[in-house]
Amino acid sequence: MYPGAYPWALAPSEVPLPPASPGPGFEPTDLPDCPSGHAVFQVAVALALSEDGAVRGISVGLRCPEDGALCLYVDNAHALPDTP
């Protein structure tokens, strides 16, 4: 985010988001996994913006550079302004 911008938070949805970091309830199986067992990924992030430039959605895709396996890790999660 840039100075003066409203921070945003991802809205709860019916599809649970992947865990952001290890913590309560985190399982190693929650981490992305390449079908070939590789642990390095290329990441692509797409932001959906409103007319005023505010972030309204986010998608995250992962690709294994070793074998080309693709995974849409977060699919259009809705972002809401998180006003203080």
C-alpha cells in the first residue's frame, strides 16, 4: 500500500482462504504442493480495482518452473476497505 491509502482486508467467503502463515490449526498439508514434489513456485498476483483505483479483489496463481504445474491458489477473494 502507499502512504495515505486505506488498508484492505480479505472478506470471509464460503471458500476458505489458504493460511497466511503457520499458527493455530496450521497443517503442513495446507502448503501448496507440486504434483512432482518440487517446493519452488513462480507466483502471479492479479488485483481487481474499482473505478477509483481501490483494491476490490485479489487472485493468486502458482506455477512450478520444473514441470509447469499450475494452481489457482486464491480465486478472486473480495477485498474490503479496513477503516480504523
